[in-house]
Amino acid sequence: MPEDMLWTRNRPGRQRPATQGVTMASSSTQGIRTVLHPVSDLASATAVYEALLGVPPTDESVYYVGFNAAGQHIGLVPGGGPQGLTAPLTYWHVTDIEAKLTELSAAGATVAEAAHDVGGGRLVATVADPDGNLLGLIQDR
């Protein structure tokens, strides 16, 4: 472990790097409520997810199929969609996407996709954690 890394204890027996100099914003998360899955065959994947979730799709097009089940939105994107996904991507819903991007950047994340409107007042963005894992953010206005 590098000598300059600071550690704090947040619970007995658990350690995490300190976020020295990072001011936490009041941009709380509302949890993971959206997950996108890249698929190679949209029709076949739709049948599987419909059987899994027990509900029909709420959104269907040639470039996206979405399901709403148990408070979650599950999206299927053929070929990984415009993001080029190769693995599922979870989206954390937030109250202030710009504040959360600033907070995450200060903590060491890298903005992969800046906040932008995808329609209906919904803003989305993605960041990469220090290991390159993508984390999605959504703010509904």
C-alpha cells in the first residue's frame, strides 16, 4: 500500500481510503433503478427477460427494449447500443447529476460520458471508477 494513502475506519474491521479534501454535496442517490444489458439478438433476449420478469416490455423498438418490474427498469440494447456496452451497466438515480459528477471526480472517478439530455428531461452520464468499471447516473427533471 502506498505510504501517502490515508485510511479511515468506518466500521470495526473495515477500512476505506479517506476522501481528503473532498466536500460531499447534498446530491444523494436514490438507488440503482435502471440496468442496461447489451444483447446480440434482441428478439431472443426479449423473450428471456419477459419470462424472467413476468411482465411484457413497456418500451419496444429496433434499438431498445425496456421493462419495468418491481420498481426497476431493465433495458436491452442490441450490440451494446451507442455506448458500446460489453457488460451490464447500472444507473444510480440522483437528485443533482452535475453535483454528483463533481463529487465523484474529486473522489477519483473519471467522467466517461458527460451529462446530457436523452429526452423527456432525463439527464444521463457515466463515470469510470479507478478500475475502469462504468457507473451510470440518471437525473429526472
